[in-house]
Amino acid sequence: MDIYPPIYDEKKKKETRRKFLDLYLFEKPNNKIEREHNKFTVVKAKEIESEWQMDLLGQTLNMPFISSKDLDFLAYFKSIVKKRYTSKGNYDNWLSTYNYLEDYTKGQCLMSQVDETF
């Protein structure tokens, strides 16, 4: 998988633009099993890439995504609300959303519980 911009590899102590997944494809699949293997491998690689990008996005935006599933989502959201105090109208919208989420979750919600069905 090619990565841009480069990331720091802690094991090698230098920046790299590649991440090796140790997933392999049949160059010319000869039968149905090999073709299915290739399809599964591509899907798995895209899944790993998506997880990695979400983690990188979380680090870039200072948002606890993948690596912080046990964090309190409401506490995190409240910290964002406090940062929005620069604009009264904007702050009120964020505060209303926080209050709604707090009521909806009865005051307890972990990052791992926030998904598409939330």
C-alpha cells in the first residue's frame, strides 16, 4: 500500500511511504478458488487501509478514533463544545447537541458505541 504523505515507522526509526500487509494475490488465477482468494485479499487490504486511514485521520485532527475505543464519548464531545464558545449561535447548537446526546445515552457512551446505527 502506498502512503502519502510519508509516515514515521517506529521500528525502522525513519519515514516510509509504504506499508507491507503480507497479503498476496495470484498473478494469473487458474481456477475459481484462486479468483475468490484474490477477491478476498483485495477486500481485506482495503479494510486494513480504511482502518489505517481512520487512525491517521484521528491523529491529524486530534480525535480519538480507532485506538481509543474505551474513551468516554460524551466527555470528548463536551471538550469540543467548550472550544466552540467563540460564537454564541454556534456554541448554542453544539451545546444543544451535547445535551440531547447526554439524555439519549443516559450519560454513558463509549467511543466504541458510536457507529452508523448509533
